[in-house]
Amino acid sequence: MLSDLVEKLNEALSTENASADRIISRIDQTPIQEVKQRLKQHLKETHNQKSRLRRIIRRLGGKPTDAKANLSLSFVSTTMPTGNNLPKNVKSKTEDNGLENSIPEEYELVQMRLDFALKHDELVAYDSLIRTMQMTNTLRKHENISLLEKSMQEEESMAYWYKIHTPLILDNLWPKMIHTSIRRGQNFLLNHISSKIPLIIIYADLVGSTNMSMTLPVDNLVTLIRAFAHQISRVVDSHGGYVLKYVGDAVISFFPGRVNNNNNKYHASDMSVECGKSMINAVKDEINIILHKIYKYPELSAKIGIDAGENAIVQFGYEQLSPIDILGYSMNIASKITALTGANKVSIGENVYKSLDHKVQREFRELSISDGRWKYINYGTDKPYKVYTLNS
């Protein structure tokens, strides 16, 4: 029992050893002075936490470790495509957790998200150590517990600081991040103004936002909408797609692709479906882990609608920077498909389904829709346009 306790204490010490190095790096890299100053304070606290752990380990007859935990294993994104699934034009962007070519503001937000996750892990570890120590019969037991509680209080204080200051920090970072995502999509469309091109349209809609707008303080609501929009945009970028615009609580994005072109129809459609799946994972496994589980915001869910077809590219104005939009049947259908879709589900139109690899097709089932809810026609067959939804 005692040896197991020493081992757990050394695991906590290896985490604090690595955390100290990470905090030093964060102090050097963060562009936000408030974060920089708070991290300097927390660096001193981390050194004190290391000293306390060493003291307890020696009291129990153990040898304090100099090892450093691999903190990157504590936070593995589920929303990034990997390996051969990566589009060639975004492989470099997804290296180093998708941050290699990120703008400083986006890099900072991702690092803060990692800070949240690590802080939560440290709080869980200290709570476990305190519980284990309470069940052991060792010398100076209460003094050791007091030392662990002091470290846990410091970690709680740091987590609380993040909770209070995150909305303010996001206000600082958001304008440049949103501008960058929108600009990528606008730059792509700029080369196709006043023409029709085949596109795969993705609607990502936040479920329950109307109810949240009536029940949440406005600051909390804004934080949730921004977190959702940023995370969905990041998923789109990582899969090689483009963000078109933000409409209320929805993010509209697109993938270039020829539905009836045998050279790329599988790749474009398959990637759009993978992107939709990753959007759901981003909400469940990343946003909710931080905002819901740690900070007790309402749990979020999303629904994704995808359709494909020819779309007109229209620029509203005569200057190069005038806004550019997409008009087409598939834009309208994608929106309507989203309305039919359940929470944390991905649904696709018939055009996308037919262009999927057969293995991917088997993941979907046809959605049964009553006549009164669906009046859209497949103009190639003059029959009702079919909608398919993901099985799981």
C-alpha cells in the first residue's frame, strides 16, 4: 500500500516537473499580458508543489523522481483527420496538433484549452492522492494531507482564474480568429465570382440555443456561441474545407467537389462526411469537457446537414473586398436537412450519398420523412429528394 502511494506521488511529481517547463514556455509565447502575469505567479506555485511532493515522498522512504510526464498524452484531439485521410493541402497545418501554421490568436486559444484539460487532470490527481493518504496509517499523516490540500487549493485557484477571465480573453482573441476563417473562404470564392461551381455545403447548427438565450446570462451565452463557432471552424479548416459565414448559432462551410466526377467524387464527399463526424466529436469531446464538465455550462450538442450540387457565386458590391456569398438549391436543401436532423447526428442529401464510397454508404440509413415535412424534388428523377442519416 505504501509503495503504491509513493508511486502515485511520483506520478504527480513527474506531472509537476513537466508543468513547470510548459508554464515557462507559455509565459514566453502568450501574447496576452494578463495571462503572462498569472502564469508567472502559478510558476512559483508549481515549484512549491514540487517541493511539497518531494518532502512527502522522502518522509515515506521513497526517492523523488526527476522524470517529466508527457503532457501531450493528456489531450488528444478527436477532431483532426490523421494519416492517409489528410488532404494534401492541409497536412502541414495539422502537424503539431494542427498549430504549425496557426495565427497567434488561434494558437493561444488552443493552448488555453490544453491548460484547462491539464488543470482538470491535476485536480483529479490531487483529490485521489488526498483520499489515498487518508486511508493509510503513516507518520505525519495529517501534515502530509495538509501539504497536498495546499497544492490542490492553488490548482483550484488557477482553474477559477481561467474560468473568470476566459470570456475577456476570448473577446481579445475572437476578432482576428473569425476574420481569418472567413477570409480563407472568401479568397477561394473570389476566383469564381459570377460563375457556377460544384460545392458540398455543410450546415452545423447548435442545438437548443433558443432556450439557452432565454435562460443563460448573456456573457455565458456569448462564450458558448463563440466556442462553438471557433471549434467548428477549426474542424473545417483541418479537413481542407472553407468557412462561408456565421449565421446566428450556425456555421456554414463548403468543400469544392464535383459530385458526378469520377476522379474526385469519393474524396470530396467522404471528406465532407468525416468533417461532419468530427464536428460532433468536437462538441462532445472538446467543448463539453471544458465548458460543461469543468465549468458547469449547459452541455452542448450539434446537428449537421450536408448536400451537394451546382451553386452560383455572387459578390455583393463592386470592390474586391465586397462580401461574397453562395446561392443554390443545395444551400437551401442543406439547411432543410439540418432541421430534420437529430442532436449529435449527421444527415446528408441524395447527391452526397450517391458520391460516397460504398463502405461509407453503409454507415447511413434512409431517413423516413412524412410528406408534409418534405417537398423537395430530385430534378434528375422528379421523385422526392432522399435524405440519409448516420446510424450512430
